[in-house]
Amino acid sequence: MLLALLVALLGAGGPGFVPEARAATLTEVTGFGTNPGNLRMFRYVPDGLPAGRPLVVAMHGCTQSAAAYDAETGWTKWADQWGFALLLPQQQPGNNLNSCFNWFESGDIGRGAGEALSVKQMTDRMKSDLGSDAARVYATGLSAGAAMTNVMLASYPDVFAAGAPVAGLPYACATSVIAAYSCMNPGTNLSPSAWGDKVRAAYPGYGGPWPTVSVWQGTTDTTVVPANLTETVEQWTAVHGTDATADATGTVAGYPHAVYRDGAGRDVVETYSLTGMGHGQPVDPGTGPEQCGTAGAYILDVGLCASYRIGLFWDLDGAGSPGPGPDPEPGPGTAVLPSLAADDGYVKASATGAGPAVGTLEGSLGVAVGRGTDGLHNRALFSFDTSSLPDGARVKRAFVTVTRASGAGDPWAAGNRLVVDLRTGCFGATCATAADDWSAPASTAEAAEIGAFTSGTKASTAFTAVNPAGITQARLRLASAPAGPAYVFLRPGAGATLTVEWE
């Protein structure tokens, strides 16, 4: 049964598939974390790529490799043309007989474990090395790589803004080999709410925003049958709180294309049904402005370049997402706003909040978070002028990024969390840091979280509580009071930024 499953999931490029010869800049990276899934990391970075550019994670199918999935599917062409970095995780035969990502193993698909964590650690390494835009990280893949795409979107919705599974399966469709085989063909039929619950259970307590999803499927695919497109749509529309009835339909290159929108009118799911196509990745070889790829086993020339259309859905070309139907909505914009140093600071108090006072080391050490050597507990305040956002802008997602200056102990020990309270305006009576900022109510308490880091910068999870008409303040604090000294100093002003993506 295992062998049958692995052979069935050949994904991209079966035996005998040979990538085209070229002078590639694909390079392997080591030392990207604990790597619990024992994966390999490859990346393609266009020469001279500036910081602040998007990042695309592309995952191969079974029997494939990173080198046989980058240019063949067109992704390196668009990386060069549009300016983004490309991360290509690679499975090892020691983990899986046919080098399939283990999308059906419970130990590899959960947050904080196995192959899913390895891919997350690779993503963190890319962002650290290249200064990638944390608000524009995307995942895609073919077959087993497509199933792993849904794994990453479900397990790390705070990391990935969107994804595109090609001939894939819903998240947590299977947690065993036998169940995986049934999921592939004839498929597993669950209610939309049941599918949505599987995603929500992957990151308990996460309230969004959720990744948007572009789903691709051949109508004559007998390996991963078309029913999986329907189930995937039901899963992600349920997560976004909308129904699985298309709000707009049309054709692209003669193939049916549908869009599903949430209550705010945002395009949250789209589908491409490739009429007459079997199991594989759609390409359109040639040198035209919308063409890409090299046809081969499971890389299918159907006159439509999937990576090109996916890139448009993600606005990688910077021109906005095209959608079927009249009056498409404008594409998203992104702003990176430095903190206002004059209003930044920190407040210290007892563990109960008694006796709050403004900290005095901001000018020399930075703003403090955590318990200091004096036994008092510190909360940091950062202010951002968000009035420059366009009138009528709808915030899709936002992140606070902070820079560590120094620290002592481990504020994250014993599962403690560094949380971000947000205020659409100012916490206290004024925007300048003051004692009343310690306990002033937040517009959204614990809106985001900042994971552990020992140097450099760290971005928070995503949130949407931003004030487009004035000031947005972030208050950073530990969720639990440490028993002993455990604190970090963070750089104020330009050392902290707010990244806002809107449409």
C-alpha cells in the first residue's frame, strides 16, 4: 500500500525526467534551524535583489527535487522578472521512499513539529538573510508538494499570506498511508465546517487573517481526483467565513476560473479547472510575456502557465490581481512605517501593576520588556503614524517588526509569550509614553505575538487592528510574570516598524 501511494503521487517529474541545462544560481543552504523533518533547503535569489521583496516557497512532487521544479514550472523566470526570492525545500529518500513530502503523517503536518517546522525554519532563514517582506510570503507546490502547501497554510497562517496547491488535497485529509490513498482517489467528502475545523485546530486560538488560496486541478486527473478541488474550496471558504458558491466566474485561456469572496468583498479563494488535463503542473512553454515552463513528465503543456497566473493572484507583478467579472477591485498596497521615536518608551511596575512609572533607559539601552533585575516588570510602547494609508483602505494584514538590542535570561521560558496589545489611537491620555500606558485598555488585547529571538529582528504574527486616520500604538508585554530576571531591550524609532498591507 505504501509503495502504491508513493508511486501514485509522482507529482512533478517522474523517473527519467531531466531538467533543462542552464547556468542556475540555485544554491543549497545549511544551518537553518533544528530541522526536525530532516529536509534540505535550496534557494534561488535574483542578483541584486533588494530587501523588502516577497518570498515564494515552492515544493516539488514525489521523485522530484528542487532543481527539477524551479525553472521547469516557471518560478525562476518570474523571480527574475518580478523581483522576489524563491525557496525550494527538498525531501530526502531516507524520509520517504519516493522523496514525497509526508503530508499524511501526523508528526509532519502540525505546527511546531516535523517537516512543517523544517519548512518554517527555512522561511525564517530566508527572511533573516534577505530581509524579505514578512507580509508577502507565499507557498505553492504540486501533488505531494500541494498537499504540503495546505499544511503550511493551516499550521502557519501567521507566516503565509497566501498559497496555491496544484493537484493537491485538503489539509489533514489523512493522517495515515491508507487514509491518504483514499483521499487521493475517490476522495474524502466532509462538510465545509468539518474541513474548516481541521484548519482551525492546527493553530488553536488563532483568529486570522487567514491565507488566501488559489486552487488548481485537472478535470481528468485520476491520481488526485477532481473531488479534491471541491473539498479544498469548502475547507478554505469555511475558514474565511463564507460559502462555497462562486461569486464570479469566467475563463482564462479557455479554462473555467472561479472566485469566492468573503463578506468584505475580498477575493479569498480562486479555482482553475483545467479541462482535459491529467495529473500535473500546467505550463505554456515559450518566450511570450505570459508563457513559462518546460514540458515533461507531470509538467503539462496545456497553453496556460500556472505560476504566472498564481503570481498575478498574489500581485507579485505589482499590478493588482486580475479577476473575472466587471470592475475588479484594486490590487493591494504595502507600507512599512518606522516607529515614532519621540513617543516610544516603556513603563515598569510590580507584578500586580502597582506603582507604574516610565522607564529611564530608553536613550541608552532601548525600551524594555520583561522582568528586570530590580524585580519590576516592563511593558514597551511603540507608536506609528498610520494616517498615510489611502482613504477607504481595507487592511488585509499588518505586522510589527522589532530589533533586539540586548537582554538577559529567557523571557519565553516555560512557554511564556511576548504578546502585542493594539490601540487604534493612543493608550493613555497622550501618545507620549506615560505611567497610565501600563493598564490602559487596548482596542485589541493580545492581537499578535512575537516569538523568541536572540539577535537581529523579529516580526510579529499578523493582525488587522490599524487606525488609518491617525496613530496606531502597540504595547508589548509578557503574558505571564517571570519568576526571575528575564528581559529584552528593543530599539526604538527606526528599529521598530509596522508593515501594513491593504486593498
